[in-house]
Amino acid sequence: MILNSIMIKTLSYFFSKDQLINYYWRVHPRFEYFKNCQSGNFLDVGASDGVLSFWKDWQEPNRNDIKMFGVDLSVGKYKDNYEDFVIVNLEKSDIPYENNSFSSVMISHVVEHINDTSNLVSNLKRLVTK
């Protein structure tokens, strides 16, 4: 903890806060995956409010070639940023899209909330193009 605050303080002498934030996101694994995924339909599993949709045109490259679809237990605040946003209990119900509908899927901070992941895993295998 002390080392982190010393590093941040030291870096702040050389870089602005915005530069540090941009760099942090540039090397973040989820952001890197999103910015480098295949064009086409992108499924955001556990979409929550839908803030992932803002990554499309934040920083380079612009990813307007991606059509985003969201899935969660409740409607997200930014659901209108998605082509479609559906309410699904991932443990008990099928995700209501056709087989092989998505070229990319992101699922983050979801699995730890599900007791039995077998339905979710079989749904994801069914939905992702091969």
C-alpha cells in the first residue's frame, strides 16, 4: 500500500492525472480485449448499467464496428446504447439469442454470483461463433 502511494506520487510528477488514467485503461485486460476483439456482435454478460458501451469510442481504436447486446438481471441505465438488452436469470434461463450469434463475449464479475454455472457455460458455448 505504501509502495503504491509512493509510486503514484512519483509518477504524478511526470504525468498528468488524465495521462495516468489513460495508461491504466490501455493496459487493463478487459479494455484491451474489447479494443482488439473481432468486429460483429458483442455480448456483454452481466452488463449492469451498460457502461461498457462507452468504451466503443473512448480511446483509439474507435469500435463502432461492434454491435453490442447486453444481458443482466435488471435493465441497465444505459440500455439504449445497446442493440438489445435482455433480462435473464443466467443460472436458470437460456440467453434468448440464436446459436452462433456473437463473435465476442465479455463476462466479468458474474460467475461469483452464480451457484451452478453449467447453464451459463452451455449458453455461452452455444452463442459464440466457432
